Amino acid sequence: MAAAPSAAEKAASKSRAHTADFLRVLLFTGVVIAHAVNSINTSPDVIRSANLVGTLLHLTRYGFVAVTLFVLVLSTRGRSMSPLAFWRRRFGLVVAPYLVWTVTYAITDHVVIDGNPFPSPGAFLGVLGHDIVTGEGKYQLYFLLISMQIYLFFPAISWLLDRTTHRPWHVLGGAAAIQMAMFVLYQYVPRPAGHAWDVAFDNLWKTLPMYALFVAIGALAAVHHESVERRLRAHAVPIVAACLAGTAFSVGAYVVATSPGNVPLQSNTPWNPLLLPWLVSGLVMLWMLAMLWNDRRSADKRAAAGAVQYATFRAFGVFAVHPLVLDILARVGFFGDLGDWFPHSAAIRTTVLVAVTLAASLVIVDIALRTPMSRWLVARSRVPIRRKRADVEVTTPAIPVPLAPSGQAAPSVQAAPVTPAATSSQL
């Protein structure tokens, strides 16, 4: 069994978890922005700029993978838990909300969305079963399937990390090769004919190989966190300059491939190899911003930490419910009203929609937190309607465990204790 972490190591780990919390809040906000942009900016005069925003915000899915691995690996250093115990705890956190929201959207899509009547009971159940298996109950739920895969394979990932501690660049290079191969396959290789190939291509992008590089980035950043942070601080200017160059490359590729009113499908896919420089650069810059925030939080905890603590505790709930809020706003005519109120500014329309969506989602989440269904709806323990002003710590530890290779006894693995109010590194 590994030696228990010292008090100084625990403090450093907790500080880095705060950094991950801040980044997670930024990424969740980016998801809401992306879906709001795509909801109301579809006219030819704004489609090019709107799709550029949406294309850049593909970063959210890859960033979530990296942050999830970072928190899982960081929280398992120096603690032990069997793979089965880990799986019971992790899947217990995510499976119930996934099923509840899949069923919820199977119903609300017919109740709320105009012109989408209920099918026959048999057809409804058939579609529901398909959506549960494929993560297509709503456009954001596929990521919960990816989270489950991360939890399923994390013991093996942890085992691999233990055996490649001194070869991080080999791991990163191999993961980058897998990532690029998946991008090239989806972006450039013609899809073979046949139902089996259609099923494979429709679902393969929801598997971990499509996120291999970001699995490696998150895991290795946790294993080598001291070296990574030291280098980011010591070489901040050249690193930011390189990241800006990578961003300019990806934006330039999008501009060249599109024209006003014309955005070819392949120009804004989430697996465009020309987007990869931005995906890595954007993640690095956001992480550096989160480090800066954490430095300020350490200097003035009350001023810097309050909003992030509030948002972190509610982030999964907002992720789950915000598409329903957008559907309701569309049904009651709010999208049309925004067009009437701000006919010449897509930026203002989108900003107002994002603000309203976030506010409404937070209200719904706060209500859900106070119901017996809280853990099923928002993956958090129920919050009493009245409670003393002693806010729970919401740094989101995770509890991963390495799995032994075939034929060997399972090694013990580190696992951070999980408080009732701080249960997950979800997304």
C-alpha cells in the first residue's frame, strides 16, 4: 500500500482540485453558450460567425475528459480501494441521473417541442431503449456515456500510468497517434456502405479512442502536476504565444474553408484535424487562467471562491437541465422575441439567451437539490430547505482505482474520501 499523503501534499492536492473546479465551471458555461448559439443563430448573415463560436466550443467535450482524468488521478494518489468498490461508487453516481434524464427528455421532447407528437407506445419504448444504449436521449447526454467509459477503464489507465511514470512522452505520443487516427478516419475516410458500418460510425465517436490524447493529458498532468505547474509558470509567455499561434492556425483554417452564408459540414466538425491545435491550446490557456484564479483565491478566499463554489456544486444539474430550458424558451416564443428586440445584434441576442438559460437552469437545480430525488436529478445529496450557513466544501474528488493486468492480483489503489455533498468529478 502506498504511503499516506502528508499534510502538505493534501493541501497541494486540494489546491489543484480547486483549479480543476474553476476550469470545470468554465467548460460547463461553454456548453450552455454553444447550445444557445446553435439555437438562435441560423440565418445566412450570422451562420459563419456563429459556427466559428460553436466550432471553438468543441473544446468543452475534450476539456471535460482531461479535467475528469486529472481529478480522478489526483484524488487516487496514496489511497487504496478495490476496483469493484470503485466501480460501485462511481457508477452509482452517474447511472441513475443518466437514466432519469434520458427518460425525462424522451417525454419532454414530445410535450415541449412543437410539431413532435408522441408515437405509438411500442415505437416510444423502442426509441427510448435505443437512446439509453447510444446516449442520444438529448444532445448532451452522450457525455455521460463517455464518463461511464472513463470509470470503467480507469483501473486499467491507472495501472498503465504506474508502469510508465518515467515515460510520459511515450504515453502522450501514443495517445496523440490514436487521437489523430480517429480524427482522420471521421474527417477524411469515406464511410463504407452497409448498416453495420452506419451503426459503427454513428457511435464510435462516443468511445474513448476519440478522446485518447485528452485522457493522456489529464492523467499525465495529475501524475506530474508539480513539474507541469512549474513549467507553466516559468515559461508562461512563450507557452501563451505558442497557444495563440495554434489558435490562429485553427481559426484561419475555418475561415479559409467557409464564406459568408456558407459553412460546409466538414469545416466545423469536432474531429477536424485542423482544429486539434486549438483544442490543445485552448485547454492549456484555460488551465493557466484557472491557476491564476486559484492564486487569487488563495490570497482572498471569500472574494474569489464563493461564486465558483456555488457553481461547482450545481454544474452537473445545469448541464443536465439546460436543453429543457432552451426547449421551453423556444416553445413560448422567446427566441422570436429576441429577434424582434435585437434584430441587428446576434451577440446581444445570444448573451441574453445564455443569461436567461443559466438563471432558469440554476433555479430548477436549486429546487431539485431540495427534493428527495436530488441525487437522481443532479447527482448531489439533498440540501435541507433550511440549513445553517456552513457551506459544504465542493471540491469534487473522485475515486479511481487501478486494475491488475490479466492473471495478477489487483493492486490496491488510492481513492479520495467522498463527502455527501462533494461526490463527483462529473464532466
